[in-house]
Amino acid sequence: MVLLQCAEDPKIRDLIRQFGGLVPLVNVVNNPEVNPEVLLAATGAIWKLSLSSDNVAAFQKLGIIPVLVRLLSEQPEKVRDSSFVNLQ
């Protein structure tokens, strides 16, 4: 949840990417054993971080799109909604 709040600031969004913060986030949403509350916070953070076009490109290189698509079919409604927003 903290990452979601930090990602409100454009400078912080860039720093998160520059210091390798996107990789662990992708790893969290790609882990099928993570509970829905953590997935909700992580997908929310991805949404906020994706307000930066550089982060969008980095997420795409990390393979986030298939991961989010998978979440659409496997997770509770709140997580699906947050995943869907990221795919738009």
C-alpha cells in the first residue's frame, strides 16, 4: 500500500524504476501463492507507476501483460478490476 501512495509523485515513480523496484513488483503479481490483499495493493501500485511512459515500457519488457491477463481469470473481483485497469 505504501508503494501505491509513493507512486503518486512523478519523481518517485521514476526513482522506483531507476532503482529496480519494478522487478519485485512483477514478481509479486506473478506469484500464485500471494494473497488477494497483497495482489490488490501490487496491481494498484502498477497502475500508479504506469502513469509514467518509461515505466510502461519497462513493465512490458518484464512481461507484465500476460501476468495481468492471468489475474483476470484467477483472482477475486477486486484484483480482477485492478488488473483490468492496468491493461487499458
